[in-house]
Amino acid sequence: MKKLFILIATIGLLYSCGGNTQKTQEQTTPETAQAVDEHNAKNSLDYQGTYTGELPTASGEGMAVSLTLEDSTYVKKTEYIGKKEIFEDKGKYTWNAEGNIVILDGINDAPNRYFVGENTLTQLDMEGNKITGDMADLYILRK
């Protein structure tokens, strides 16, 4: 009698567990899988074009900057306000891994990283960090 009870209990337990299997990751359908958001500035924004603005300087009245981004090249023109000389840098740019910052190759003695926003480029500091504080909005170039 004891063996019959154990056999019935075992069959009941196996039956109740067998019909309720969990889906593994391989069994998920596209409808049930969560979408991964792969949007970034590089593949979502119309970032190419010319951006301009007046950026502050440590001394003087600031500088007028024009930065043009094409397919993989840039032209950056800088004129210190109150002076007639225009400095021009040309070269290639690359993107960071996240696809939201362009890095101007060939510029090593000045900030060379810009955060790409919708119709804006925000100059980052020498280490590639966003500039904060009261003057942060002064480092934005606009299309």
C-alpha cells in the first residue's frame, strides 16, 4: 500500500510539473523579446553641416568658431574676436564607441571632442568631459 501511494504521488508530481515549462531565451519570439535601442547621434541625427558660435577664452573677448562636418572629414575655422587672423584646421574625425561624440583627429593642443546633439555640437573639455557651471551654455555651436 505504501509503494502504491508513493507511485501515485510521484506520477501526480511529474504530471503537474511537466505541463508548465518556462521559455528559454532561445524560445522567445520577436514579439516577446525586448527591443534593444541602438539609436545614437551617429545613426539617428542629420549631424553633417556647419556649426558656428562664439566660445569664451581664458583671455580676450572670445573666439568665433565655425566647424563643418562632412562624411568623415572636418574643417574648423577659429578667429579670435578683435584680431584679424583666422586659424584653420582640417582633417578626419572619428566617433566614440557610443556614437554620440566626434573626435577631431590632428588637434592635440586644444579641445577636440564635441558632443553631438540635434543641430548642436557641444565642445567638451580636454579630457572629453562636459563643461559644467554658469558658462556651460557658452560652449555650444549651432547649425
